[in-house]
Amino acid sequence: GDLVLGAISGVAVNNDGRTMGVTTPNLEAQIDLLDKVYRTVDPATVQYVEAHGTGTAIGDPIEVRALTEVFGRHGVPRNSVALGSVKRRIGHLHSASGLAGLAKIILSLREGTVPAVAVESPNPRLNLDDSPFHLPEAPRPWPDAPVRRAAVSGFGFGGTNAHVVAEAVPAPARGTGTAPAGARRSAHVLTVSADTAYGLRELCAQWVEFLPTLRGRPEELADV
């Protein structure tokens, strides 16, 4: 079957509406966005937040204020949640920046590693000391938790805001390669196609030759 790298536990999208400019976010809109997501997901179960984090003097403090307001309201302990942004390493990918952040947290969840933040002098206006967040200086193992969870935020120039919570999934069980005596093998649909009738016959002949080599390992056919 498909390789599942992670699962989406919560998602919300909204819009800033009218603001002072395209680079000025809306604090109330971001708080509303987070409230929508964390109505169904407890923020105390989130161990890492991948911020939009463009490094701007106004945008970053507003983003952290919104996160602090919502996470603090739910009783998340001070400095317990790691905070980061992939833009520090790869720059701003514009419309793909949210996807880059999502890919980062999925890989971090899968590997069980909290990524480091390459920041020498954090913006003092973030007020992280009085927030549920901290900037990890070095990679470290993911904290022990019943479920590994991470979140990612993405904000667009048009005022669209998005916040996604993802979680790790258990590793799939691998087959042993042998089946108990008398057990029925799994059935799989095998589709074949070719440009010509001759090519189709040749392809089918190759499959007829190959399939017997899977005897005792039928689970491998599902990955073809």
C-alpha cells in the first residue's frame, strides 16, 4: 500500500481582511485561526511549531503573540514547545513556503528529532522568555509523548492564513516473507498497459515469467 509519512490532525484557514499593508499581519485574525484549529486538538499535545517566521520586525512578534495567547490560554507550560522556521535555511519560497514547512515537520516527526534553529540573536520583541516557546539551539530527540505532534503556519501576501497540525504515525508492520501452512495469500490487482498489442503481449509475457519468483512473498506485489 501507500507509504504514510504522517497524519493531519487539524487544519484551519482564514483571512486578515483589511490591514495597514501587505507586510502587516492581523493579530486578531491569527488568534481566530489558531482558535479554530485548537478547538479539536489540544495544543498541550503539540511539541513543536514551525512558524511562518519571515524574520520581519513586525510580523514575527505578532505571530508569536498570537501563538502565546492561544497556547497560554490552554495552560501550555512556559518554554515547553520548540519553535522554528525553515526560511532561515532556504529562504522564502512564497506560495510553496507552507509546503516546505509541512515537509519539515513531517520529516522531523518521522525521524523523532526536534530540529535546531540557526539564530544567533533572536528578536527581543518576541518575548520568548514569557511564552510557551523556546528556540532549540541544537537538534535533540523528540520529547516522550503518547503522540508526536507538530504544527506549521503559513501566511500569504493576500491576507490568507493557514495553520496545520500533523502527527507521527506508527511504522507499518512488515511481513515475515512466509505464510502459515494453508493460509490464503492476499489478492492484488495488477494493471498492465502498452502502446501496441504486440507491446502488451510482450509485457504480459514478462509478468508471467516474473510472478513465480514472488512465491512466498505476495506482499511485495502490492509495492509494484
